[in-house]
Amino acid sequence: MSAIQARTSPPPSESPPAEGSSRGAGLVALRGIDKTFANGTLALSGLDLDIRENEFVSLLGPSGCGKSTALRILAGLIPASRGDVAWIGGGTAEDHRGEIGFVFQEPTLMPWATVADNVFLPLRLRGVSRRDAADAIASSLDLVGLSKFAHAYPRELSGGMKMRVSIARALSLRPRILLMDEPFAALDEITRFKLNDDLLRLQREFGCTVVFVTHSVYESVYLSTRIVVMAARPGRIVAEIPVAAPTPRSEAFRTTPLYAALCREASAALHGAMDGAMDGAMDGVMDGAMDRAVDRAADAGPVGAHADL
Amino acid sequence: MSEANAAAEAGRIATVGAPSKTAAPSASGSRPDPARLLRVALPLGLFALVVLGWERYVVAWEVPHYILPAPSRIMQTMIADWPVLWASLLQTLKTTFLGLALAVAGGVGLAVLLSLSRLVEYSLYPYAVVLQVTPVVAISPLLLIYMPQEAAVLTCAWIVAFFPILSNTTLGLQSVDRNLLELFDLYGATKPRWAPPWLGRFLSRVKALWYLRRPAALPYFLAGLKIAGGLALIGAVVAEIAAGSAGAGSGLAYRILESQFRLNIPRLFAALALLSLTGVVIFLALSAVSHLLLRRWHESAIAEER
């Protein structure tokens, strides 16, 4: 309990913004992870992944490539069949649970509880009293811009606001690492862009490591300091793309040649990954879709539409 | 298009800005709503029409009161026999509510046990089903042989009210968002250092039960309670009828039997009317309780406010 409070006290602005090029100290690593589900599906095979402090890593891949499974193994929610999760400085996932924040694709809020009570949940489960948690709850809600809605119920909020509450809840324990499983996939594009910017600002102010699962090339390029591209059947890493763009990013980043080039590179890697998996059956269809996607990323057209937000 | 979306978002936020105002339950009750008024007026009007027709029919055809008493005569009997009927009503109410209370305690208690342990679930649940599917009318004569009459009547009320609460609460306890349960694994799996692993697992189950399953099960439990309230009354009446045929009893159902034997048909109707009214009042009261407990967050209660 005292450990939690100690972590709540340092001001969020203290930590320096993570530069895309800088290399932080190691934080956690997946080593030789295999995962076979009970029904015999080989979800992951020989996965190696190093996560460093203050990184923003995106796991990018088609559905079924095991990116969510990798995230769950990292969080200790499910065990790996082989290999291990190595925390730098030792300890098992159990020991590090207080340092992990997890955000699901759905907001996953308790409908019977107010926004503040939802954010309070992880603290309450750790045995923190309501009074001791008040500051942490208030500052978490402040970080996601929902201070005014502390006493609202989830049903009174829009989809984007619910997702903000979910993020505030993940932040309430002041985690060192934030794991996000396609958190914005179900939101409309405008809300998603807004939340992307908020997430970047949050990470900057808060100074935590983020591992972000997504199937959107643009989202991964815009947010990450490093993109890990995965392929399916079996789930494995096929490419790592460092995103060497300056980190206080804004909508303007979407208009830069670097952004377009990175989108093209990530798409190509993803494309290659999917070619292997599809065995030619769906090639025609997917080719067309992917080409259009790459063209759209390279065009300045859609970017103009974003800029007037 | 982006402007339209942004405007919609702003609109949503504006309405959310004052959640306490929009959620006030009296907002829709204070101003007369024509549709709502019609929903009350129509059945009442139909009732008045039927009673009037019945009265006219009995008077016009001079039907003897031991075959079909006029509504006015039933009313007179209700007033004249009130001390007897009131005592019987209290007796039936006592059985019903005691049976319901025991059913809530037993149903919820067992549902919690089932949710905590698979072993208990596999051993006990089939017997709960057997108890439910065996008609209570068929059990009651047997119970009357082995138990004092009051206990037998109470047991009948308990048996029929017990199952809907058990099955609904069990369903509710199981219908928690999987992701929320995973969140509990992530944050709630801290165990005291001295505790063995099995105790740690048990404690985290209890935590999930209290913070997640209990509130998630509440709407299901309340739906079960609404059914159980009516069934407890039915169980009490069935048992009273069985006991009444043995020549003993004091509840409303016994008054009905007794009136039938004595061809006191107006009193039979009066007792029947009281029973129906009791059932309606129990249902309305439980619905109101349910609405009060769920109005802040559950869809079923919110739909009613619109």
C-alpha cells in the first residue's frame, strides 16, 4: 500500500519526454515464447521481444496473429506454453502486477459504479482506502480530462469518454508499463484521432512505457517509437521498424514525407506477413485493399481532412 | 461530415454535463403523460364496465346469490365479514412473506455457494431442479403428514419461491464481463504472504464475488424475486387448500374452501378478490423495489424513464 502511494507522489511532469531515437533501459522481455491453446492452435511460436523504459511499442498484425495473446502473456493473464517473461531486476509477473496497467478493446467498465468508483477499483483491490485513493483518482481523471464526470455513470458517457475512463482506471495504480489491446478499434475515426493525441500527451506527462496492440498501420506509425510487425499461423515477429520521428507529435506529423514512408514500410511488412498466411487464396482481394490503403497513407488527401479538427 | 460528428459529440457532452438532473426519476412523473394515463385508465375502465355488466345481469335475470352473487353483494359481504377475512389475510400474508424471506436466504445463499465451488454446484443443483419440477400440490399432502400444519404450509411456499431465486441469482453471478474478471486477476490476485496458494485463490474469488458478481447479479436476482413473490403466495394457497381439505386451517385459501362447503358464495368471491389484490400488491411492491435499486444504471429501469 505504501509502495502505491510512493508512486503516486512524484509529479508527472518530472519524467523527460521519450525521444524516438534514444534507448531507455530494459524493462521486460519475452524470451522464446510459444503458446499452444487447449484446442491445439499454435498461437505464438518462438516470440522474442524486448521492451525498454519509456518506449511506445506497437504490435501490428492481422487478426489471428497472436498479438493480443502476446500482450496477455506479458501481463501474466495467461501462461506461456514455453519460454518466459523476464522482468529486468527479477521477479515474476505476480510481483510486477502493481506496475502493469491493462486496457481492453472494450471500455469494460462496471455499469453499476460511477466513473470515480470505476477508477478506484484497482486501488480498492490493492487494499487502499477510499480516502487515501482520492488524490490518485482525481489526478487520473484529470489526466484523461474527465474530472467533471467523476459522479456520472458509464451509460451517460459517449464511447470515447468510456474509453478515457478505462485508461484512467489503468493509470490509477501509476503503472510503469501500460498494455493496451486495440483500445480504439471500436471508436469512430475522429474520436480515435483525438484519443491518439491524448494518449501521446499522457505518456509524455506521465512517463510510462506503452505496449499497444493494433491492426491499423496509421495508428501504429503515428503513436509508436517502434513498430513490431507480426504474422499469423503461427504468430511470430516478421519485422521491427523504428519510428525515428520527433516525439511531441501532432496532426502535422501526418502530412510529413517521413510519415508516408513509414506507413508504406509498415504496410509492406504487413503485406508480406499476410501473403504468407493467405496461401494465395485471398491474395487478389487483399492486394487491392492493401494497395489502396498504402495509397491513401501516401496521399495528402485524407490528411487535410484530419487537419481541420 | 466531421463537423456534424463533432457537433453530435458536443451535444452528448452537454447532456452529460448535468447527469443528476437528467437522471431525476420524478422528471417524467411530474408532467402528465397521455400514453401513461391511457395505460392506467383503459384497464380501470374495462374493469368498471365488466362489474357494471355483471351487476345488471344478476339483477335482470334474478340469479340467486349462492350461484352468482352481484358485485354489490360481494362488497357488502367483504365489509360484514371483514374481521374473519382480515385475520385470514394476515395468516396468508405471514406464510407468504416468511416463505419468500426463507427462499431469498436459501436461494441466494445456495447460489453463492454454487458460484464459489464447482463441487457443491455439481452435487446440489440437480436436487434443486427435482424440487422445482415436482408439483407442489403433490408434495403438500406428504408434508402435512410429517410436519405441523403451519410448518408444512410454510415449506410449500418456500419450495416454489426458492427455485426462481436460485436459478436467476446463479445466472446473474455467472454473467460477469470476462474482461472485468481478467482485470480482477490482474489487480486482485494479491494474497497475504502467510497464506497458502489455495487460500489466496479463495480470497480472490471472494473479492470478485463481492465487488463484481454481487452487483452484476442484482438485476437477475430482482427479476427472480418478482417471480418468487407471486409464487410464494401460490405455494401458501396450495398448501392451505391441502391442509383445509384435512379440516384445519385459517388462511384465505381455507376460507375459500369453507365458503364452498357452506355455499357461502359471496364470501368465497370476497376471499378470492382479496387474494388477487394481495398478489397484485406484492408484484407492484417488488417491481418498485427493483426500479429503485436499478434506476441509476440498469437498462431495464432506464427504458421506463424515457
